[in-house]
Amino acid sequence: MISENPKIGFIGFGEVAYYLSKGLKGAGIKQIKAVDQPIYSEIVRNRARDAEVELALTLEELVMRSELLISAVWGNLSLEVAREAAHFMTSDKMFADLNNSSPRAKKLAAEAINAKGAKFIDIGLMAIPKEEGHKALMYVSGDGAEEFKAIMSKYGMNIQIVPGEAGKAMTIKTLWSIHTKGTQALLWELVLAAHKVGVDLSAHEPLIQKTAMGDLVFSIPQWLVMHAGLHAERKSNELREIAEAMREWGIEPIVIEAAAKRLESVAKYSLKDYFKAEMPAEGYQAMLKAIDKISKEAEISVR
């Protein structure tokens, strides 16, 4: 069993781990460490300094010096990371996987961790840590869910248990992501099309249309579009994970495959690097202008 003030180790220190760390530090967690690749980007170093998080040099070091490991990597890497971390896990540690992978990947990751005598927590993160910090709603399942909630809820974490094995919480998150990430891809297709034909959508917000279905409000959520633009590569990978899960359920992921393809087309512009992982104050229109500039310089076709 981990201690009441557990030593936490984040595997991956992107946006989610950063905001969770800041919140947990403010709530009284004394020790948080992290490891990330490459060792270490300027963004990671700055985030670690701001959140008072110590960076470890290797995964082995992180696991050995932590009690509660929290995996926060890209979904398509989550199983590989869990299996690698399992080499260093012992029965007195816990492994929490909050990645957007498939339910099947969570089950296989749990098997690897449980084989070392350690407990596993499948986390479906249902809210945005950038807005709600460590209090963002989490659905959790797996053999470590009860203990995880008992300890971490004391620090303000909003944890809801989904009865059952690892993969149950991720199933709920996967269903929700069909809507959220699918919507982000559709919005990018819309703003790219509008930009191509010279229409400034913001000049027409809100436009109320009377239809047989009632009042439809036409508006473009700036934050949602920009977040998808910055994280298009990761989100497209997550959509591929969702598609895999849907196939396992016997459903052909027609729309989700198309959504993944759209975000992959946005990812090739590397907007996260261009804007240094920060959303431009000018809104998503700044991203569209950046795409025009990058296209001319690199001869990338906007499609």
C-alpha cells in the first residue's frame, strides 16, 4: 500500500501532467518527479520548474524513487510504456494509466503491472486539467481503483469509480471521445474550407438559423479548434486507438477514420512547434495564417 502522502512519478510531462502536478503540489503532495523524452525540451524544463517537479534521467530511476506512477504519454505508446515500467515495479507500488489508448491496451497494461504484484488503475480523464487542474473528473477502474480514490481524493481529486476491471473506465472515455475528437476534426475541416474561400466565420457569430429542428446556433469554439491544432498529431493517434476499439466492438469506424485523417493533415504543419505549445491570442485565425505561411515555405498543400 502506498503512503498517505505518496511519492508521485509522472511518465511523460506534457500539458496534462503539468497541470495535474501544479494542482497536487498546491494541495499538499510533497514529492513529484517526472521523466520525459527527449531529455529535455525547453518546454518540459520550464513546466517542471514552474510546477516544482524534479526531472528524473531514466524511467528506472523514476519508478524506483516513486510510489504512485502515473503514465501520461500518447495513447499509442501507453502499452509499451507500461510494459517497460513493469520491469522495475514492485508490490508496494501502484501504476495509474490516464492515457487515451484503447480499452484492450489498458487490460494488457494491467496484466503486465499485476504480474509484478503491483496494482493498476485505469483512468478515463473526463475533463480538462488546464481548466480544472487536479480536480478534473476522472473515471477509474481496475484492482487499484479503490485505494487510489481513498488516498488521492484527500487532495481534492474528483475520482469516480467504475466497477470492474481495467478497461472499463477507458470504455466510457472512448465513447465520449468519439464525440469530442470527432467534433474537433469536423471543426478543422470547416475552418479550413472557410479560409480557403475567404469567409471570416467569426464575423457571422452568432448566426441563428430557424429550422424544423428548432434554433441552431452557429459558432466556432476558439479553444476547441486551437487545442486540436496544437495537439493534432496526438489526437489523430488517439482517434486511431478509438477506431481500433470500435472494430473490436464490431462497428466499422467510418467517421472516426475520416476524423483521424483530417487531424493528420493538420499535424503536418507542426503548429505546436510554431506557436511553442501556446494558443495564439489572435485565435484560430492565427493558426490558419500560419498554415498559409508554412505551406508557401515548405510547399505543403492545404487540403
